[in-house]
Amino acid sequence: MDKSVNVGLVGFGTVGSGTAKILLENRDLLSRRAGCRVELKWICDKDLTTDRGISVPDGILTDDLDQVLNDPDVDIFIELIGGLEPARTFVLRAIEAGKHVVTANKALLATHGLEIFEAASRKGVEVGFEASVGGGIPCIKGLKEGLVANRISTVLGIMNGTANYILTRMTQEGAPFEEVLAEAQRLGYAEADPTYDVEGIDTAHKLAIMASLAFGKKVGLDDIYTEGISRITPVDISFASELGFNIKLLAIGRSSDGQVDVRVHPTMIPKDHLLSHVQGAFNAVYFVGDSVGKVMMYGMGAGQMPTGSAVVADVVDLARNIRTGAVGRVPALGEPFGAMGPASIKPMAEVVCKYYFRFMVKDAPGVLSRISGILGENGISIESVVQKGRRREGAVPIVMVTHEAREAMVEKALSEIKGLDFVLDQPLTIRIEDLDALEEEV
């Protein structure tokens, strides 16, 4: 092996140290599979003193980014610092310097991906981002290459391990959200500020990437309706179970009739569906293609080594392309960048599905009939009603499941209901998806 492909890694935190460990400890295996030597030449980070638990060769640690970016021998630049800036600037500088880029930064790609991919296309370099969605699950490569023969109609996903861990524990133990979140933080599953995870933002970042790949259209973060799980209570978990459902924070992408429906929100899905069995911190991505039918990929969606595995997979892919002169063989988004137009996004107001409503109301006569009347006036018919004993003094929960209704009419009805003097809390809405309909081939 005369040829060497040299790698500069920026960001030596959890994922960075996992990536370095794989590159160093599996160097011979990776080089054999790439057909050329894969060498980790630089590790760049502000903190060079903290023990990462791995043995690093002398002379490769630096706190000088320019040493990496200006080194003409560095072929691949790995960005693992996270966030938008300075990550965006670093990546664009690397591209301008003619270096290929590998990143796990889903927020960066969801926000600035089109700019980055366009810059890479102009410069004739590649951007690998397998680790940005699903951790160690090869869902991006699977979609771009393994399923390339298919028109993909549907992408469904449980794409955030923190949210899925919280909902799993709430389901298994009946514990409240705040208690399980605190436990997840103690165990390291949740960040000190868990907003991105529990409010669906992290999942929306990933859906923007997957929908663009699946449907061949540019889908941005602003296109995705996003709602989190922080208002889900054990009461809702219990009612869902009685109704035959589990609650998941679901990413939904659907291409139909020239429009793309993209949204992230808590969703009741049937207990017997494959996605319903994804527990704990695991992730799953579920595709429907016109030729292959239904495909699900499942595994650890985050963590030092699973994510490092995906980063290194991109490095080896790039090394193979560099060795064979095949750079650009597989477009970053599965199709030539210039051929992709913006997606026509289906307005959230036009979404039609069943709904679960929970109203906390005063224990008084006529309450149920008044709520039912407002729903009926807005064209929303009720499939079932559950009313149980008091949860607190003078208050009772009323749970309703509707037949299919239009989101716009649901919003209008709820705005009227929450203004009634006997409604004590903000009504809770959870959408109930007909996954069989979502999975129908277009």
C-alpha cells in the first residue's frame, strides 16, 4: 500500500475520542478494507489535557486549527465540535482548501447543509454525514445506495434516544416526565439542557436530512412542524395503553400528490407495529419503497462508539474514492445537487388523522356535552369517550378519541374549548396515525 489518506480530526470530545480510538486501534483493518493506508495525522481540540481513555501517538495533538486546515497532506477533515458556529466556518474553510469533510453535525446540515453541499460540489470534494442520523445505524448509506432503485414514499423514525428512553420508562413504570428526565440526566442519556431532545428539535434536524435524501427535494428545518414530549403525563400513557397504543416521538415524512408532509410530534401508534417495540435509547428508521416494500433499520442512535463507527465508515468510503479516483461517484443527497428543487410542503393545517384529546375540567354537569358540541360544530366526530375519577380536588380528566379530522378544524375547536371557564388546564392533543395508510405505496 503506497498510497496514504491522511485524516485531521477537530473535536476531541465524546464522539471525537470514539472516532480516534477506532482509527488508531483498527488502523490495519481499515487500511486493508480501504485498499490504502488510513492515517490519523491530527487531533485538534482546545482541551489537550483531559484523559480520554485512549493512547494517542506523540505529535498528533494540537490546539491550532490552522495547523490542520493548512496542512496540504490532510485529505479528510472530520468536524465533531457540534453546533452551528464555528463548525460552519471550519467546514467551509476545509472545503475551500480542497479537503473532503466528514461530520456528525445534524444541526449544521439541517440549517446550512445546502450551502455546504453546494460549496463541496463546486470544489469537487465530498461531504460524508452518515453519523448525523441514527448513530451507528447505516440509514443514510442504505437510503442513498441500498434503496436507490426505489421511489421512497414514506420515512418514519424514532430518531432521538433520549426522548425514546424517557417515554419507555414512563410506559414501564408510570413515572412522571420530570422524574424520568432527571434520571436520564443522571445516567448521561440526557444533556443538562435537554430542550433539543425532548422538544423534538434534534429529531427535526434529522428528518430534514432524511426527507431531502428520500424524496429528492430540498427540505429545510423551517419546513418541519415540531412538537415535543414534555407535556405527556402518566395519565396519557395509561389511556394510550388502554386504547391499544404506545406513545412515541415520531418523525414522519411522506411524499404524495406532489407534496411532502414532514412533521415531528408525539404520536400514538399501535402496540403491534414494529416501531412500537423500539425501547430505551434505541433508534429505528422505517422506509417504504415502491419496489422493496417496507424496510426498518434499528440500533443505537447515539453514543461514543456507535457514532464513531459511522464517522469512520465515511472516512473509509472517502479513502476508497480517493484511491480509485472516484470522488463524487455518489452525490451527497443521492441526486446531483443542481437537479434538486425545493419541496412543496404540505401545510400542517391540511393534515388529516385521528386525535386523542385530554381535557382537565371542573367536576360539573354539562361539561361533556359542551365540549362535544364545540367539536361537532367544527366537523369533528367522536369515536370514544373515557371519563374517570378525580385526579385532583374538583377536577376530572375527560379523554376523547376522534374519527379522522382536519388539523385546521381541530385547532379552531381547541381554541374555543380552552377559553371555557370550566377548563382548568391547557388541553393536550396527541395525533393517532394510521400507519397502514402512511405505509401505502404511492
